[in-house]
Amino acid sequence: MAKWEMKEACVVSTKDNVNSPSHYGQGKIECIQYIEDFLNEDEYVGYLRGNIAKYLHRFRYKNGLEDLKKAQWYLNELVRVMS
């Protein structure tokens, strides 16, 4: 494999555990889309709020900045739902 090919392969395999975790993309739709469809709006808002609280609580003890970004992702989703 040429040097440029190796670099390109590394770029493609970059993980994004905040916006697109690999373990949530196994089906035809994202897990979050299924959850939103499955729950009514009040339940989905509660789900989002719970995840925001979880990631804000644990960021100091587990994944640091990654958990803050996950909390922000869920907050952005909550803003979208409430708009």
C-alpha cells in the first residue's frame, strides 16, 4: 500500500463517538431515529433530558470532553424537538 493510501485509509476509519457511534448504525436507520419514532413526544423529551443529565454527571469521571460533547448533542436534539 502506498504511503498516500495508508493516510487516506486512516482518515476514513476515524471514529466519531459523539455524532455517529459505530455501534448505533447497524440497521437501516440510526438508533436515535427508532427511539424518537417509538416514543411519544413527552417520552422522547424525557429520554433526551435523561441523557443530558447522565453525560453532564459523568464527564469528570469517565470520558471527559467526549461526554460533554454527547450532552451537547442531546441538548441540540432537544432544541430541535422543542422548536
